[in-house]
Amino acid sequence: MSHKIVFLDRETLDANVRKPNFPHEYTEHAQTAPDQIVERLKGATICITNKVPLREATL
């Protein structure tokens, strides 16, 4: 199984993020507005977020 990993707000985290060593597709977005969350997470199996809130209604 290959995972689709989406990092919603890479610009907000000043740290090295290592890519996993399992099959994956990795996408980083500098920032994500609330109205972009659903579209960007379509098909994602893993979401990484620092400041972007994932509300119940969105999920």
C-alpha cells in the first residue's frame, strides 16, 4: 500500500521533517486556507498540520 501524505502548512514549522521510508506520495503546501483543506486532503491517508485546525465539520 502506498500512502498519500499531505502537509498543509509547512511554512509554519521551522524543523526538518524527514520523509518516511515506506511507499508514499508526499505533497507540501506552504500555507492552507480553511476553504482549501477539503480539496487538498482528497485521497490523503496521512495529514500533517501544525497551525491549520481540522474541525469536525471539515472532516
